[in-house]
Amino acid sequence: MMRNIVSYNRLFKKFNLMDKLDRKILDVLQKDASLTATEIAERVGLSKAPCWRRIQRLRETGVIRRTVALLDARALNVGTTVFVTIKAPSHSAAWYERFAKVVRDLPEVTELHRMSGDVDYLLRIVVPDIEGYDAVYKRLIGALEMLDVSASFSLETIKSTTALPLAYAPLA
């Protein structure tokens, strides 16, 4: 038994490989991270101490980056989601650094992605309404030059999840 634990620890640390129990733990945590180690252990069929050690290892290796509370956007009056595409006027490092700083300083921008294809960047912005977006837009275009900015307003959220698919995680 001890040999299996040592072998598992080495594989996990060296290759970030996990086993089916790790996947089960992650599945439970993605659904409700407020559960105690005892509750998680019961759900995955482990005792508390080994379950807690696995959770700690998943944190230490960066598989679990952090634990957060998911808030209701409508309750906070930011129920309007806007997807904004941006074409950069330049692909210089200086423009990119300035753009990234401007976007990081806008709390309404919840995601920023560098894209392939026809546009350079995709932003997800949450605001109370169209006027709220217009204020963000004006701050954005006032801060630096852009070749093109285009916005699309989400009419309905059909699926929204923070849970990642676990089937692709490499198994030991």
C-alpha cells in the first residue's frame, strides 16, 4: 500500500498526472467548493486525511488555482453581458502592454482573450445596461488607439459554467 502511495506521489509531482479519485475530488469541488474535506471524502469514497492531502497536492501543483464565490450578476446590477471584438492598429509589444494595462484596470471586463482569425482580441464585459457599456467603451477608446471595436449584446445566456471537463486530464 505504501509503495502505491509513493509511486502515485512521484507520478503526480513529475508529470502532473492524476488518478480517478483526483478527478472525482475535482468534480465535487467544481460543483461546491464550500464542502469540508470530510464531506468530499464521503462523496468520493476516501477517508478524510488522504482526501485532504490530495486536495492540498492539487492546490500546490496549481490544478486548483483558487477558491472563489460565484456571484449573481443580476443581483449586483451587472446583468448585461457584452462581447467586444477589437482589431489592433499595431502588433507591437508597447501597444499590447498598454492595452493589457487599460483592460486590467476596467473592472467591467471579466475576460480578455487574444484571438486568431479576423479579430485580435475578444472581451467579455458586464454592465447594468447599454449606457453602462457606452461609458466603458468611451474609457476604452479614450485610453488608446484601436483599428476597430465591435460590440455584440448577449440576449440570453443558454449555458454558463465555470466547471472544466475532467475527461481530458491525464491519468496516472
